[in-house]
Amino acid sequence: MVAHNARFDVGFINANLQRFSYPPLSNGVVDTAILARKIVSDEVPNHKLSTLARHLRCCHRPNHRAYTDVLATVDVLHHLIERVAGFGVTTLEDLVSMSSSRIDGTFSKIRLTEGVPRDKGIYRFIGAGGDTLYVGKAADLRARVRSYFYGDPRRKIRDLLRQVDRIEVEVFDTMLEAEVAETRAIAREMPPHNRAGKRSAKWYLKIHLGAKVPKLSPARTPREDGHLYLGPFASIRVVKTLMEGLQDAFAIHRCTEPARCGGCAFSEMRRCAGAAPEDHRAEMERLASALRSDPDAVFGPLEDKMRRLAALERFEEAAEARERALSVERALMTAAQIRSLLDAGDIVLRLGGRVVLIRAAQLAAVVDYVDEEALASLRERLEAAANCQSVETFVTSEVQREARVIWSWLRRHADDCSLLFVSETWAMPLSAGRIGGRFTAKKDSSGPQARGQ
């Protein structure tokens, strides 16, 4: 449907349809008045149909008669379409998108989107110097890239479009490949307009199990030394918060050098093993086992402490305990997800016409699926194309980032893929299924808002 000031006309029609119990119009609407405001607003004193018809030298001029006004509206529409065709607006979808968005001084750069396909993949906005300004992914590259030029109100997007000189795309057959490619490109190229994915997590929580006196400590440089590393994390503050949460859950030393501890106030309160080294080692081993396979052993004491403080009406302390517990919960959830991918060894999945190999929690290889191909032959082709980092005692920031992308995709698209092969055991701890939301404040459904008061 095309109309001039369509909001009034369509609203009038829908009001009368409703009056006689008919459903409202479901047609798409192109409003020539709105288009004129975006395209020729600096050329005309107003946006009346008569003014536009005269300015654009239309064959028909409106005279407040239905048929003549329709012909004038069609003429105006044709002239406006000719104007925007030079900007790459060539379909009804493009025209409707343009009508519903703000057009600013960067709209002329929409020409850069010519040739962008309607495929899955990643796109790059490239600056005049050849540097990557922004990397993104999309299921429909053309629609996503063009949407930036329809007057996005965010200042950072306008700044990005002013700097862009060209647009490059990479097409992939699956969104898993696209999401992993986006993550790798952001980490490698460090585009200034991307926020997520650029900051490398470099801090670890180190559990010194092989030391004479086991302890917890932050670590910046992990080593293949037989100790247990949890992480990486974005800052030492996160690691210290995690340590405090684990110290709340287990009776372990809170001092930095447990070997020199001869007893402290916490040992008198039975919250620390004190001068009993064997008890301390046993508690540390229990902590390590909980981190690997039994999160409930961590969360139970933390939840008990939070509820005990709340019952005593020590609400600020209860809130602090909850925040520490949330940090522990997030860390253990991420660790459990990545550990499940690592422990599974090689995972071979079919995604439509593609077969992927996930190895060491990374997308190691992708090949085309061939009907009736033997699994052994398929694995040989994947092995020939495989490329990934090896993972031993600790996980690097790059592997962690990619593993989280893969896990997120698998969780969202489990019904879209078929498991062809797994070399080891692919599983999660039973209690890990209860991670998430355990320490999140819940809304009271019996409150005034729920009762409509």
C-alpha cells in the first residue's frame, strides 16, 4: 500500500474496520511523505503532496480528488525511487527499511554495500588506511550491513560510518564457522569499534596441590607444573573475589603462606585447618575435586552462609556473600563447559552439508559432507585439515574465548546438528546442571505488582 501521510489514512480505515468487527489492514505501507522528508527535505519548503508534485515536475498534480491524488502520489513515488536507487535501494524491502529509519549524512556510503550477498558470514568495515574498524557476523550479510546506514541513532555507529572506506565480507556455510571466524578476527585484528572479545584474560587461580603445603594464589604466567589452574580471568580482582568465595566454602588457610601459619583466629572459629597440615591438605584436595567434578560441594556452604546472614538480618554481609558466590558460580560454569569439550577429545558433528571437527575445545577442521562416505574416510579428511592449539594443564585466553563460542552455539542449535563421532566421554557433572541462577535474586510473585495493586 502506498499513500501520502499514510498514518492518517490507514488509521482512519482501521478505525472503521474495527467499528464493523473486521480485522485491521495487514498490508505493508510505503508513505511518500516520510520518504520525502528523508530524501528532499532540504529542497522543498514543506512536504505537501502538491509541493512535491510541482518540485519533482510530475505529470499529474493533486486537486483533492481521489483519482487525481492517487496518480500524483504514484508519480511522486516513482521520482523518489529514482533518487534512492543511486544509493543501492533497489527492492521493496530496502525501501520499507529506509522509510522506518533515520537518514543522516552517512547514508550516501550505502553504495559500499553493493555486491554484499545474502549469505551467512562475517563482515569487516575497513578504514581509509586499510585497518579493520569493526568485525561482525550475520545470518544475512546484506541485510545486516545495510541496516547500519539507515540512520542508527548511536553516536559510535555514526563515528564508525564516517571512517569506513570499504566493506569486506567472508561467506561461510554455517553460523558456527562464522561465529568462530568473528572471534578469531577480533582477537587478531583488534578493531577499535569492537568492545567484546579484544581484552585478553591473563589471570589464573592456581591451586598448589603439589606443594609441601597446598595453597591458593593468583598466577599471571601459568606453567606445565602439575598444579591445577582455573581461568583465565580478566583481572586479579576477579581472582581474589573467587579465592574469598572458596575460602568461605572450605576450611582452608586465608594467609598467603600457610606453611608459616601456626594458628589464627579463623582456626579458632573452625574456618581454617590452622596448624594441622594433613587436615589442610585433605581440605585442599576436596576443593580441587569439587572444582573438577562436584560444584555442589562449593555452592552448598556458600548458600548456607548467605541464608544464615540473611536470617540474622545482616543483609549487607549477606549481599557480599551472594556476590562472591555469583563470581564462583560464573567461573565454575565456564570451567565445566570448557572441561567437557576438552575431556571429549575429538567431536565430529554434521551441520547440514558440512562436517566439523571440534578438538581441544576448538574448531579444528571443516569439510563438506559426502553422502554414503564411510566414517573412517571422513575422519581422515578432517585429520588432514585439522589445525588447533594443544591444551595441557591450563587453557589460554584464545582457547577459552573460542570454546565459549562453540559451547554457546551448541546450546542454541543442538537440534540442528548430528553427532557422528566422539573419541572420549562427552559429559557434564550432574550438579553442573543446577549452576546458574542459584544466587540470583528472585522476584516475589506475591508482591503488590503481581497482585495488580
